[in-house]
Amino acid sequence: MVGGGPGGNQAASRAASLGAKVTLVERDIVGGAAHLWDCIPSKAMIATAGALAFSRRAPGFGLSSGGPALQVDHAALAERIGAVTNRLQRSVEDLLTSQGVRTLRGEGRLAGPHTVVVRYEGGAEERLSADAIVVATGSRPRIPDWAEPDGERVLTTRQAYPPPEVPEHLVVVGSGVTGVEFVHMFSSLGSKVSLIVSRQHVLPHKDAEVAAALEDELLRRGVQLFKGARAQGVERTADGVAVHCDDGRTVSGSHVLIAVGSVPNSDRLHLDEAGVHVDKWGYVTVNHHCQTNLAHIYACGDVCGRLPLSSVASMQGRKIAEHIMELHTREHRHIDYDKAASAVFTDPEIADVGLAEAEAFASGRKIRVTKVPFGASAKALINDDPRGFVKIISDPATGVVLGGCIVGSQAAELISVIALAVTAGLKVSDLVESCLVHPSLSEALADAAE
Ligand SMILES: Cc1cc2nc3c(=O)[nH]c(=O)nc-3n(C[C@H](O)[C@H](O)[C@H](O)COP(=O)(O)OP(=O)(O)OC[C@H]3O[C@@H](n4cnc5c(N)ncnc54)[C@H](O)[C@@H]3O)c2cc1C
């Protein structure tokens, strides 16, 4: 395995558990960019933002504090993020060691169809030969040619945390999932935030009602939205930055964060020496088994660009290991990317799975859409957070659940129920007839299914 992120380490672990002799080559940390920069640190920061927001809502629970309001302690926050990352890294490493996986700390590259060369710090190299190879080298932030990140004022997502201080005025370029999570994170921690939105609304690939709900919340917090503006230049000024947009507007701030997607880590792998194909963007092309054009070389995760989620990379890694070990049985299911659940960790949270309303309308497919607001949920009122809604999409003829989306507290957890229904082909009646806990937020799922 080359790359020890969710894709590589899950492939290594599953293959070892099935009896393979496994070597994992990783240049940074086992756990990957997901643990070092992306999923885990961002969600740890967002957890702190959530705790702060919750403390501010204390009076809504009948509490009052005589003391000063809570403040961010940057050193403690950095220590906490480091502790969470280290603990996760250790648990992955311990598992792999206990399974007999040999982990090498170095940069891997291919040197033929069955050969991986590992270059260690200091320059020494080791050649490994393998029956099967898994490329799981992930991706890195895309840097547009009009911006030069300096790690001080012009930041990529990997340079933004833990921040030595909360930026006074952060300009975020990019209103996809990553961009809006950073807007949420820093606006909650006290930064003034401006968001440059190249389309007409944030989260362009999500349900329009979901995007509108998030925009309302961002505006309520005072986030400035610059819609229909595409950034095309960043300039350092005496006291900060100026971002120039293609519609003539300039957005000034103390810092700018560039969140405009990612590029695959395939360029230093010498894939051509092994004869492995990549597409014009550098993504490794794979089939439904995650095999490249060479049957014994597989690729998973962000480097093949299918659906850039940690959960998907992990699932691909496990499926690859099973395919290599010939564990594919008649019951084996390929990954159905259309049924992968995903979440946006804003406040309120957003989560969705399966068929989207707009997608169904665009294809002319008949659907039944049912929706309930959390305002009618006893638990949401008890939690003093009745924002958002649950929407369920089903087949009007059969009642089979095809998809759904949730805006609201705990959406990332609650979507699991709809995800299970979509994957298992359950009907709306199965949700309605489940006798759920009262009071709970999940009751809204059954109500929405009715
Ligand atoms: C800010 C941010 C937040 C995110 N939050 C979430 C989230 O909440 N949930 C979610 O599901 N997804 C999230 N994602 C996406 C998620 O991080 C990726 O989809 C996931 O990390 C992909 O896993 P991977 O195994 O393909 O690659 P990575 O996690 O990138 O791991 C690849 C590993 O390969 C190593 N490597 C690269 N080249 C070599 C080489 N030549 N030799 C040796 N090692 C090499 C790298 O050091 C790295 O450790 C987020 C992304 C970003 C940017």
C-alpha cells in the first residue's frame, strides 16, 4: 500500500486480517491527511466552536452566569487538536502492528508493475516487490494560479489551524463543503467573515432549500456573502489582504483562506513507469473494483477522485483488500456511490443521502417528497434548537425510500437512519412503524416519512 490515510490503512488492515503479507508506505502519519489536516482537526475545531456557541445559549436553558463570557484559549485548543490526532494515529498504528503489517516511513513510488521503491529521509532507498499494489496517496489543496499562499495571511485549508490567533476578518474563497465549514468555524470563534460565492448560492451541489437554510444562518451571524463573484487575484496589503473578483468587486480582510478544491497526489508516483493510466487531471482511473488498467494495481480514495470522502476511501480500501484476497462472493456488493451519506459540519448541521429532489425533477422521475420542521419536535424544543427540517424522498408507487436530507442539530448522526433505509431498500412505512424513543430528534424522521 502506498499511502496510509483512510483508504490505505483500511486496505492494509483488512488484507492483513484476511492473511495477506502487507507493507504500508507512508511519508507523514498513518491516518493520512484525514487525521493530520482535514477531517479530524477541522471537526475538533468545530467541536470547540460548538461548545462556545452552546455556552452562549445557556440563558435559554434557564442558566445564568455571574462570570465573564468564555474565550478561546489558543494554546489549549492547539493541544486538544494535537491530542485527538495523536490518539487516533496511535490506535491505527497499534491495530496495524498487532495485525503484522510492516509500516515504512518514507516516500513511495512505482518502478515497474510489481515494484515499489521507498525513499527514506536522508536519501536511502529500498525496493519492494509485490503481487498487488494499492495506490492510496490522497490529494492536496488546489492552489489557483492567482493566489500565493504564504501561511501568514494567505492560507490554504492546511495552514488555517490551529490558528495562533482568531483572524480579525477572514475572507473565504470557495463556498463548497470545505469553504462553508471554515466560515462556520471562524465566525463562531469570533472572526468577521466574508464569503466569496462564485454561483448564486452556497453549496451548489446540495438541495436548494438546504443551501438557503444555511445562508439564512450565515447572514444572521453577520457573514457577508459576495454572490456571483469569482476571485481572480489576491494581494497582500499593509494591514491584510485584498481579494479581487471578476465582477470588479474587491473584498478586503485581515486574512484570506483559499478553499477551491483539491488535486490528486499522483504526480510524484512515477505511475507511467508501471504503465498505470491517469486522466487529464491526474486522477488514477479505476473500474468498479478499484482496479487500474493493470488488474493487480488498485487505487482508492481521493487519488482516484470518485467521491472525496474519508468514509468512501475506507470502504474502497476494505473492498480492494477483499478483491485481492478473492473474498468476493455472490453476495458481494459493489460500492454504490449514489447511496453514500455525507454531511456538512456547520451549525445547524446538514446531511444528505441518496436521490436529491432536484436530480429527480431534472430526470423526470416521479417522487414523493415529505418534509417536517424540527419546530414540531419535542426534543428540539427541549434542546432549545428547533432550527431546520427533515425531508424524505420516496417512490410514490412502492414507498421505497430513495433519499433524504436533514438540516438541524445532529443531522450527521440522524442521516444514518435514512442511509440505512436507502441501502436496504426499506419503505417509508418501515420508518413510520418503527417505535422510536420519545422524546428524541429521530422521531422527526418517522414523522417526515408519513
Ligand atoms: C478541510 C477538510 C475537511 C474534511 N472533512 C471531512 C469529513 O468530515 N468527513 C469526510 O468523510 N471527509 C472529509 N474530508 C475529505 C477527506 O479528508 C478525504 O476524502 C480523505 O482524507 C481521503 O482519504 P485518502 O486515504 O484517499 O487520502 P489521505 O487522507 O489524503 O491520505 C493519503 C496519505 O498518502 C500519503 N502519501 C501521499 N503520497 C505518498 C507517497 N508518494 N508515499 C508515501 N505516502 C504518500 C500522504 O502523506 C497521506 O498520509 C475533508 C477534506 C478537507 C480538505
